[in-house]
Amino acid sequence: MIKKILAVSISLALSATVSIVHAKDDVNAGKQQAAACAGCHGADGNSAVSTFPKLAGQHASYLVKELQALKAGIRDAPMMAPLAMGLSDDAMSDLAAFYASQTISKNPMPKLPIDDDDDDDEDEDEAAVAAKEKAQQEKLENLLAKGSDLYRNGDLEDEVSACIACHGPVGEGNQPAAYPILKGQHADYLIKTLTDFKNGNRIKNTEDMMNMIAKKMSADEIQAVSYYLSVMDKQTKSTEK
């Protein structure tokens, strides 16, 4: 009996060792797989194009879930679906392990689009230009404050749920539930994603939680929470001072 227990213990120890080694191999294999993704998502998962998502630092569970959804045709993404279809389960895990091991880059403070009526006029004096810049800055600060409030408290009047419930106090997501990290993501990508959810163009399940939440969000609310999340770390530090 003792020999059997020892044999099982040794077997489990060896299995654990193999798992640890394999985990390291997953990241290395994922790095090789990711070379084909670098054109859109960057060599380390930090995309240079703001409409392509940053994958660096993202939960591996979420990345695998999304790749599986793309492969199964559940998620509507004509550009990504054919690529996902060629990935095995192991390849998906390798890719997810690699991107999860990377560090997401910081975003600069967003700039609001300038209205046609606000185009710089060569005849304007310095005071007028300064006044416009101040107005734009105040508008941005109000938008970020609105995004923070929406993220933390939701909108009771329009029945928009607070994002914090699933994505955490600081946008860290939820690894076991495969809810994504949102802080530090490109604002343009977040706007596109929420708009796709709102219009039913992201996922084919109309009863999906994000579809139902985004449908109730206005374009201003989508922009506000997206801008806020893109610089969430900066906003948090600013509040703490």
C-alpha cells in the first residue's frame, strides 16, 4: 500500500514538473504563432492602429474564449474568423499564454475631434485660440468624469448597468469568468466594440449580456466610458492626489 502511495506521489510530482515546463513552452510557442498576428496587433500585442485591439496583458481565458467564438462563427469578424479557423486548441492556448505574459502600453490623453466650425482660423488672435483650447480641455475633462461615473455607477434612468460589476474596480476584468481587462485599451477600439454590440454586429446571440447593455447606451456614453478606460490609470492617480 505504501509503495502504491509513493508511486502515485512520484507520478503527480512528475506531472506537475511537466506542466510547469509545458507552461513555459506555451509562451515560447505562442510567440512564434504571434508573428503572424504582428501586422495588426504588434509584435508584443500592443497594436499601433487604434482600431485594432491591444492583446498584451489580456487574460488568457478571455483570449481563448474569443478565438473559439471566432472559429465557431459565434462572433462576427470577417477579418479574424478565417485566421481563427486555422488554429488548434493548443495553438489558441499558446497564443493566449504569450499575449497574457506581455505588458500593455500606456495611452496618451485622448483628444476630442475638432468641429468644422472650430477649425483654426489664421486671423484669430492668441487669446481666441487659447480660449478654444481651454474649452476643449474642459469638455474632455467633463467627458472623462462622465465616463468614470458611468463605469462605476451605471445609468439608472436608462437602465445601463455599471461596468465595474463585471470588469472590476480598476478595469482589471475577471480571469475565471473570462471577462476582459479594459484599462489601457485603445479608446477607438472600445468605441467600435461597444457600437458593434449596440447594433448587434459583434455577436450573433441577441441575448448576450453586452448586447443588451450596449443597446441602452447613447453614443455620448459610449465615447465617455471608452475615453475614460483608455487612460484609467492616469485618471485614478489624478483622483488619488
